[in-house]
Amino acid sequence: MSKFDFDKVTNHFITSGFLYQGSEIYGGLSNTWDYGPLGSEVKRNIEKMWWKKFIQESPTNVGIDAAILMNPKVWEATGHVSTFNDPLLDCKDCKMRFRADQLIEKQFPDADIAGLNDEQLMDFIRNNDVKCPNCGGTNFTDIRKFNMMFKTHIGVTEDSKSVVYLRPETAQGVFVNFKNILRTTRRKLPIGICNVGKAFRNEITPGQMTFRMREFTQMEMEFFCKPGEDLKWFDFWKKRCLDFVADLGIKKEDLRFRDHEPAELAFYSKATTDIEYRFPFGWGEVWGIADRTDYDLKRHATYSGEPLDYFDPETNEKYVPFCIEPSVGLDRLILMTLCNAYDEEAIGENDSRIVMHLVPSLAPYKVAVLPLSKKLEEKAQEVQKILSTYMTTVYDDTGSIGKRYRRQDAIGTPYCVTVDFNTLEDSSVTIRDRDTMQQIRLQITDLEKYLSVKVFY
Ligand code: GAP
């Protein structure tokens, strides 16, 4: 587990420009976050890496980019309108509102409450004297359901006919396009269809920075296969997801699979597992991988009236495919990657540095160009111009060279190129490695070749 306090680590992300509180100059908007110049580069890098692994390098798969607003019948078919609810209750004394399951989990971390209905949750709260974390009272209302979808209106009238929802997951854009995609790609099963984009949930208790937000980015794949082959593919994608997390440089000891108990499984799911990471605040779900059987396609077929079955040309059978869904929150992947990379190291006797050991391909800047003197500006900018056509670069000419190295270490820049007076004589520069702090001398003409191999693989 990270040896660092979550507040300390996240404070570093904020002060160095990975993340900012949303609408900060207006006092913020609770639990909204904006990615700054550094965070948005990391975000793009991880998304690109996911697209590469799950689409480019997976010949069975394709990607789409589906709309956020969908026909509201979609959410009736999926059950989100009737069941995408949080069980809420209020403290009658201090009027604070809580989620019943979270209230129990905080005070009874070992209690097995998975699968309990609202009545059973309420019984647990009463029988175990669960207390209001705010005032210590035990005087709660009954549990009420609160739908987590954000509602808005389409067009100029605001009546019930114009209601639309901001999608609470990206997956449904895939299911409703299943027929279109098979027809236009002329693919056979198995086929994985990926969709990435914003999802919205009116979470009652968001928190832990970007771990739980009301607006977040999901990267989901719906992998359709022949019924009976689903558990084989479930294992296959579980492994691919874990490989992906390992490629982000995450320490093995901070990762685990958590298989859902039968009581926890959605009624349509044959198997579900989460990849969890040990955040500085404890274990948290990063990736959910589920065998959703034929539930979604069958529901959409019923609600839309469009048959969504598949004719298998190999067996001449018609069936509704089963679906394996690895679903991951990009913001959680980023938070995990940043927490995992953060370190503080002693250098020599009286010095120390903050260093982000980001995998080079994920780092916001691959290389920093540092002129030793302002007089070397022209040469240094020439070097930056050459490198910037191949990779992200940053230029820094303020402060001592030692301070500038520390600044780059603290944001994870894997290499610094220093231009000095010898550069003017022999066109060579010094390259410093972030992790080893070792320096070597290279010709400017060899820089691109040397760095590209190191920062893109
Ligand atoms: N289509 C299935 C689905 O949406 P989920 O377990 O509700 O399943 C999948 O969400 C992933 O989306 C989670 O593992 C998590 O990484 C991310 N996620 C869910 N709610 C989130 C939130 N409020 N803030 C940030 N990420 C969230």
C-alpha cells in the first residue's frame, strides 16, 4: 500500500497541475474535478493505451462513439428507471442524509450485507445500534429509494414527454447498435464492441477525489459470444484486464480480484469479478468484469420490438448471444496510476525529492528541455522544436539546474535534456534519466531515436 497519506498525495496532484477542483473561483461545485495540463495528457495516454489493447490489438473487436442522450425507453428496458436507486435514510435529529449500506459498512466493516434488501438493511441498523456519524443519534427515517440518473429535457417544453436522461453507463450505446454493427462490419461472433465516454450518476456520497464522481468517463466493452462459451471468454478478458493494469506499472501487491458472492450477483449475471486496487484510503473497485448472459439484448428486443438474435452460419442456429462486459472508469485508472507513481526519496544525507515514477508512455511530458543559461535559448528552442514533432515536451529556463530537475521529477518527466555551452561547439547535449538520475551525453541528431524507444514502449 502507498506509504503516503491520501490528502498529501492528492494535494501534490492539485498543486502541480494534474487536477483542479471544478469551478474553483466560484467556490467549486461539490466533487467536480477538471484535469489540468498534466492530468489531461495522462488521461489521453491511458485512453489511447486502452483503445490499442482492446481494439487495435484485439482483432475480434471494434470501437464506436455513441451519444450521451438516448431514447428514454432504453433506460426502461435496462431497468435503470425502476431500479437504479440508492437506499437513502435521514437522521431525524441532525437531518443528515446517508446511504444505508455505506452507513453499515463504515461501522461494521466485517458485516456481510451483500444482497440484503431495504427491510433487512433497516433491521440491521436497528438491531446493531448503528449510529449517525454526524451527531451520534440512532433516530433514523425508513429507507427511501433515490434514482441516480440525471434528468433533463429535450427541446423547449419541460413536460414528462420531453424527459431524457444523461446516460449512467456507456454500455447501452453498444447494445442498441448491435444490429447496425454486425450488418455494417459483416463480422461474425465472437465480437467485442467498445465505447468510451462520459457517464453521469447523481451519487449521494461522492468522494475520495476522482474515485467517485457524478460525471466520469467510462471505457466499456461488450463482448458477444455463443452461449456456453461465455465463461471461457470471461476468464480470457479477466486476464487481459489485469495485464492492462500491470502495463500501467501498478505494483502487483496492491491489486486483487474480488469475485462477487452469489448473493451479490445481479439476477441476470452468471459471474462478476472486480479488479481492486489498494488506494491510500483502502481497497477500491477499479474494473468490473461481468458475464451479463443474454439479458441486455433480450430486454432491448422486447422493448424495441426489433429482434436482436444472431444467425450462426457455422451451425445454422439462431440464438441471442451472451455478453461479457469489462467496464472500467478512466478516472479511477488515472487516480490509481498517479497514487502508484508517487514517491518521496532521500538523495544523499540532507536532500530529498518527490518523484512520480510514471511509466514513460503515460508521462505528461516525455522530455524537458533545459538551457543551462538564458544565453542558450536559441539552441535549446531548436532542440525542443525537433523533439516536439515526435513527443510531448516542456521547456524550463528558470532556477538552478538542480531545481529544474526536481520540478520535472515531481511531475514524472522521464528525461531531461540539458543544453550547455559545449552544445554550441559539438552539438551534443546531456540526457538525465528521472529514475536513475544518471546522465549521458548524446548528439542532437541521435536524440529522437534514443528517446522514442524509451518513451513509447
Ligand atoms: N455497465 C456496467 C457498469 O457501469 P459499474 O460497476 O456501475 O458497472 C463500472 O461501473 C466502472 O465504472 C467501475 O468499476 C468504476 O471504475 C467506474 N465508476 C462507476 N461509478 C463511478 C463514479 N461515480 N465515479 C467514477 N467512476 C465510477
